[in-house]
Amino acid sequence: MPLNVQDKKAIVADVGAQLAGAQTVVLAEYRGIPVEQLTKLRASARDQGVYLRVLKNTLARRAAQGTQFEPLADSMVGPLIYGISADPIASAKVLQNFAKTQDKLVITAGLYNGKLLDVAGVKALATIPSRDELLSQLLGVMLAPVSAMARVLGAVAAQKSAGAPAPVAAPVAEVTEVAAAPAVVAEAAAPEASAEPAAAAPEAGTEAPQTPAAE
């Protein structure tokens, strides 16, 4: 069914609003893709925050006019589906991942950060980890030492409950024994040190022997 003037204006306004907040646009041909496959692609794009739409190229050019995506106008040829995203890599990743399983989707061009991208550029952009993926990797690195400690403590607890000596307990015991040894020696030596002054002390009621004066 042909679009009337009002429908065309509404589409241009809608796409223009999406472009105003976007960082990346990716174009792809979709000839011969079954409707159910396109439905899955749209669902995947929606989950990733990507605005995905089949557009008439004349309307897309009109919407891109005066924006940073106007240089894409020359690439707007043939039956195209447009992926538009505020996330710099989301649209490239969604379309590239779908193209891996559906060879009838052919990426033709893209634009990111004011720079035109060819097919290789779009594919390279799609390989960059997303923000969520980077945060997940960082969290994994941060939790790795905690996980290792938890495994060690779990193994020690399991050995103790089974009656086997814990491998980390032996060094601690040895250190405790070594640390206690000086105290035992000190206690053993204490009586001898105190006995000598006691023997030299005069008994009560007796006069201490006078030291002869130096001649």
C-alpha cells in the first residue's frame, strides 16, 4: 500500500529523532530473508536497544539530511534495513551476528563517529566488546582472588571434617611452636638467675661483713 504524505512525514520525523541521539548507523540488504527470520532479528535488535527498520531510501536520505549521517546517502541503494543505535557498537553487533547465521543479510555500509565504514569496518566495530561485556570481564578479574581463597578454605574445611590434617595448618603450628620456645627457655632460666642474688643476701638480724678499706 503506497504511503501518503502524512505517513511519509511521520516516518521521516521518527527516523530523524532516532538519528539525533545515535552514534552508529549500519545498512544491510535483506533480499530473500523469510519474514519469521526478520521477526527474530527485530526482537534481537530491540533487546539490544537498536532501532531496526526497513526504510525507503528516499525517506532515509531525507531524515539524515543535515545530520552527521548525511554522508551515508550515497550508500542508500537497494532494499535496505537500517540499524540505528545510541550505543556505538550495538547496531553493528546485532546485524553482524545475524549475518553469521543468515547469509542473505548482506552488510553494505555504516557510519560511526562521523566516519564512513565499509563492510570490513562494520565487522571490526562489531568485534569490540560491549560495555556490559567489559564490565563482566572486569568483575571476573576482581572476583578471581576471592574465588581462589574460597576454594582453598573449602578444601581445608573438607579435610578437617574428614579427619585429615589440613595442609595449611602445619606451617601455622610450626610457627606457634617456634614462637613459644623462647618463652619456655626464659622460664627455665628465670629460677637460676634469681637464685644467685638470694644466696648472697644476708640473713635478717646479722651484720653484713665489712669490706676492708683500700690501703
